[in-house]
Amino acid sequence: MSNTLLHHLVSIRQITINTAQGLSEQALDYIPEGFNNNIRWNLGHIFVIQEKFAFQFAGDPLQLPDNFERWFAKGTQPADWQEEQLPSLDELLKLLAEQPVRIGKELHNRLNEQVETPLTTGTGLTLSTIEEFLSYTLFHEGIHFNAINMLKRFAANRL
């Protein structure tokens, strides 16, 4: 299972990256009426949550760039951003591409390890091992991949 899971982390991430590549800054930041977030937020959010679920719960240090948690953590939204220096699409895509490779290198021998503090997700699923946390990030990324695709369609029709 471990090789399959690690392969899926890389493969699914590449699908997400391919979907966002080449988007304009306007498309990246477009927020349709009735939505709270944009594509930039969804990409940053995928990165932050996978970083936390992979490393924080494993007891390892996080590699989050400055302000990422404040910008992209659960419950944040672009309307609250005050900084002018948000990460570019290229920066986000680079971080997203490197992350699953780093996870594989650092955690491949620890997938069955129990975490110190299990987490019950908002969907009621309890995660107790590193492998369970990483598996859940695939579901999470799928949710945000769908949001990115919807936002792309809205932006294409509007911009």
C-alpha cells in the first residue's frame, strides 16, 4: 500500500498542477458571486493542509513559507488578505510539486506509525496513522481540485 499511496500523492498533485498551469493572475484571483475563495487560495490551502497532515501529526517540523497559514489555513479567505506580496502561481506550483516528493522521502518508512494525537475530521473519520492522514489528503485535494475547476469555468466565462 505504501508505494501506491506515495505514487498517488505525486500523481494526483500533478493533475492539480496541470489544471492550474498557465492561468492568468485575473483568473487566479477571481471570486464569483456567492463564493468566498479563489484559485490562489485553493492551491495554497491544499499545500497547507497536506503539510500539516503529513508532518505536524507525525511530529516533524513544517516547511510553511511565511504567512501561508494566515492566508491559506482552514477558515481563511482572500477578503481578509492585507498583504500585497501573495505567492505567485509559479511559486505555488513549485511548492505543490515538491511537497509530495518530500513526503515520500521523509515518511515512506513511517506510514504505519501511530500519531500521538489522532484526529477526527469534520466528516467523522478518525485518523490515527501517518498513512491514514496522507490518504485523507487525497480526498481533501479532490474537493479543492473540483473547486479549482469550477472557479476556472466561472473565470473563463467572466474574464
